[in-house]
Amino acid sequence: AQSSDAAAQVDNLPEPLSARFVDSFAYKTVRDRLPVILAKVADSVCRRKSEFNSTDMDRVKSVIIGGVSRLRNELQTDKPLLPLSDSASDTTAWNDYLAELTETLGRAPSWFKEPWLYVECYMYRRLLELVNLADLTVGIDLFAPEKRQSLLGSAALAAAAAEAALAAEAEAEAANGAPQLRRLLRLCLSANLADLSLSALAEAHQLAADDANSSGLIILLDHTDQFVDCLRQRGPAVAVVHIVLDNVGPELVSDLCLAECLLRGGHAAKVRLHTKAAPWFVSDATELDLAATLDWLASGSAGQSSVQLAESLPVSPLSSGSDPFWTTWLAFADMETSPLGAKLYKKLSQADCVVLKGDLNYRKAVSDLAWPPTAPLAKAVGRFRPAPLLLVRTLKSNVVAGLAPGQAEAADAQHSDWMVAGKCGVLQFLPAENA
């Protein structure tokens, strides 16, 4: 297997984002943010003593808390990346890739020298390894307290989004331009700020309660019209939309409302939600998170509209599921040809549109390479063309493609940190490859 750097050189592609560039956002993330995340994990788990019996607590202390401390030290001192030692279904694939990368590089891969996407995914897989090795009698999500806090702070967003979804009745047949769908896409965009791995929860909740325009979010690209036209051309009686989820809390609530709007509004006949198979990147949504969110909506904590939404969703043509590919290190361009992703690619190819939510999905869609902002999106996604794509993303890392000439310069003049601070967003549509 080629390293991402080697592959980029062969294919004449931009280099991968990496912490080896000391002036980069990737370097600051690996140096500063990832160690903080690990420290918070250890502290949070230590505070959850009431959840475990004495035997489990001993395992939590020795395996998980101790392991997180060692992992943090490895990261901060740029130690070589170690093979996994658990027996999960994906362990061999991770270890095989690490061995092949070591052979290609002629040295041991390390935290500050390899592509940022791989290193960051590797860190979260190491955390899953610790949970697997602990072998507790009860399941544990290392990020559960933060997720719960995020959900409890979602009431204002949930009320606004649920009202918009319930008001979308048959709007696809009207000549009013699908106002509720447009509103929900903007709510989804502003709610994407609620990324717990960025530690901006309070600000994210405040902004997510309003749409993107009123929150001050700069929408660099708004291809809502193309998305609506794509579904109309397919026909609402048969159109199938897949939504690849990102964060829990306000964003997952807004995504559920988007799904209901697509169905209730007559824009789609079926919606499929894609969750993560395991806790990932702190706040990424799993099936358990989805169930907890529906229960919370049904409780009335966000008002009567959210109760109606929770009652409607389980009986609607809405389904969900996870696939192990979403928690690998692989970019989406590798999905179709990888044994880890071929089946998933085939499923996505049956959709009439795939909606990719959030920053990590965007990074993986464009292979986390240092594209010029004006690089065509079709070039940046490479071989990942299973269906028309809609990328809904607030920028929180320094990669973007498909901007018009001058847009990046204008954004930079307004906010020097426009690519990483969640101040700009895109609703970016890419038609089918043969369209």
C-alpha cells in the first residue's frame, strides 16, 4: 500500500494535510487539541464510578484510564504508532495498513509525521481498543456525558426545526420554492457547529437555535436549488435520500427534522440515515445516540412539536444503520475499491442523492488533501461518485474545494481564520457523474 504522500506524488495531487507542517491547523490540532481530548476522556471516565461494579471499576482504572494516559504520552512525544492488540473485526485491517505503511516509508509511522486524517482516526480507534481490552460487563461510551449535555442543550433548536419539518406538508407539490426544506438545510448547517471535539458547545447551541443567516454564518456556496431540482427530476414518489450523519445534539436533532421534512414535504419517498458503528470523534452519532435522541424528543423537553416529530418518525419510511467503513481511516475515494467499503458504496449507489454532513465527512470526501479552494469539487472527490452529493458543512478544518475565484480571498479579508473557526459554511451540490 502506498502512503497518502506517495500516492499524491504519483497522481500529481496536493499533499495530505499533516502535522509535519508546523504552521498548519493540523499541527495545532495534534499538538494541542488531541491531548486535551484524551485528558478529558480520562477525567470523565474517572468521574463515572457509579456506573460500574467494583470489578469493572478496577478494569476501568487499569486498562482505560491508564491506557489513555499512555496514549496521550505517545502522542505528545511523537512515538511510533503501535499495532492494535484487541480482537475486533477490523483489527487486522488496521494492523495490515500500519505494516504496509511502515514498509513503504522505510520507518515507523508517528503522530506528527503522517497524514492528519489517518493519525486522528487512529487515535479514536486506539480508544476503542482500550474499551475492548477492558472487557467490562456493561457497555461504555467514553463520550457519553458530553453527548448527553449536548442533547439537553438542544431544546431551542429542536423546537424551531420540528416546527419547520411539520409545516412542510406536501410542499414539493407547491410552487413556493420549498421554504421549509431550505430553512432546515440552514438549520442543519448552523447546527454543525455543535462539534464536541472542538469544545465550542455553548456557542454552538446559541448559533444552532437560529438559521445560518441570523447566526451570522457566511454561506460560501448555496446549491439548495440544485438539490431540490435533483429530487424533483427523480420524482418524489420514488426518490431515495441517504444522509450520512455527523454530530449528536443539535445537529442530530436537525438531521432528523430534515429527514421528516423530506418525507412529509413530498421531496423523497425514503430516507436512510447512516450512523457510526462505535463512538467516534467525541460527538459522532451512533445507533444508541439516535434512539436516545428520539426518546428525548418524545419526552416533550423541546415542546409539543418535537413530540409530534418523535411520534411520526418511527412510522415513516425512515431507516438507519451503521457500516464499519465510516470508522476506518480511509478516504471516500477508496470506498468502492476497498474490501472494507465496496458493499457500502453499492448501497450508496442506489440513492438518488447522498447528503454528507459535517467536517469529517467533507475531509474524507476530498481525501483531506491541500486542495486550492478553487479546485473543482468533482476533481477533489475523485472516484467517490456513487450518486449526486450534497455536502452540508461548517468549515472547521483548512480544506475546501469548489469555490469561485476570489471567494477565499474575500473570506480571508473578513476573517483570517475563516477555514477553521466555524464562521463559514457550504451547501455544496455535485450532480451525478454522467449528468
